[in-house]
Amino acid sequence: NAGVTQTPKFRVLKTGQSMTLLCAQDMNHEYMYWYRQDPGMGLRLIHYSVGEGTTAKGEVPDGYNVSRLKKQNFLLGLESAAPSQTSVYFCASSYAQSTYNYGYTFGSGTRLTVV
Amino acid sequence: AQKVTQAQTEISVVEKEDVTLDCVYETRDTTYYLFWYKQPPSGELVFLIRRNSFDEQNEISGRYSWNFQKSTSSFNFTITASQVVDSAVYFCALTRNAGNMLTFGGGTRLMVKP
């Protein structure tokens, strides 16, 4: 049982570079999410998806794009990285039905530094 | 809009002390779910508990207990006889319904000293 797998785990980017973070889940969850974690601010939602082919903006979507071409994968893209995007990124997934809302399964995080 | 406030940014206790982490939330929904997560130094997020808005029973799990009070919009977390392994950042979170995004508090860093 892999759960939610994020790749890469660490990355250093130069300002202006682009990259894609990959999230994969093997639990057949309908919903997937991308959060960023910054000191003292908890986790803030960037984008989320309620199903294959659908995405929506969260609380802090600027500078990011996402895609969900397959149910099990949710990609987060940075087109032109900025130092303000230095953060730890977490992917999560969950079922849609309330009876299964026992919690969200989180990946182990990606630590991104933009210099 | 939903909001979760964890006013205690950092707490330091000595091993075996009891400690309570506060969580106050704001929501206009009548149905909602509250969570606590633990983030140890290794960085992963560990699910601790979920509580439905219509279930105000307190929960106890070993040394952990949770007090949910709708009247004060609080969902506090108590660790009894704390241990060094309890040192972590603890997050309280709120969601409107199944599959909706979680709104997190800012977290409380707990340091348990031997």
C-alpha cells in the first residue's frame, strides 16, 4: 500500500525556472489536493480536483497550474518559479462520500527552494 | 468563510506534564468535520482524529483526549503525561463536507523536554 506518493522529495530551482511536481495515489480516491506549508501559516490550499479532468482554485493559486489527466495522478506546475514559492508542498487525496471522511491521506511532502 | 485559529504558536513542557492545545474555529455550516493532525520532525502529516459537528462526545485514545464544544466553537486536544516523542507540530483543521478542502490552523509547536 503506497498511499500517496510525491516526487521529487527535494528540489532547488533558480528564479524563472519551471518544474512539475507529481502526486500519485493508489486508493482510488476521487478528490486530490495540493497544499503548501509555510512557517506559522499552517497548510494552505493551492488547487484541488474533484475528479479526472477537473480542477479548481484554492486559497493561493497564483503562480501555479495543475492537471488531472488520470484519476490517480495530480500534477502541480510552476511555470516561472519565484523565491516566494519556496515552501514545502503536500499532496493529499480523499474519498468523496461523507461516510469515508475519516481523514485525508497526505503524501510525505516536497521541499522546494527557489534561489 | 471558514477559519481555524490555534493561538498557541509554541508550547514547551517537561516530560510527564499534561498539556492542552487549543483550537477555535469559525464556520457558518451546520454540518462540518474537525480534525487534528500531528507533524513530527520527520515532516509527514499523521491523522489523529476526526469529529463530526453532530457528535459532541469527548474522545479518549490512550494519553490523548479531545474536547469538542460547539457552544464555544472549540476542539481542544489534551496530552496526558507527555513524552518526548510527542514533540511535534499539531494542526487543527476544518472541512465543510466530505471531499471538500481542509482549512488548517497555523499549528502549535509542542516541545517536550526530558
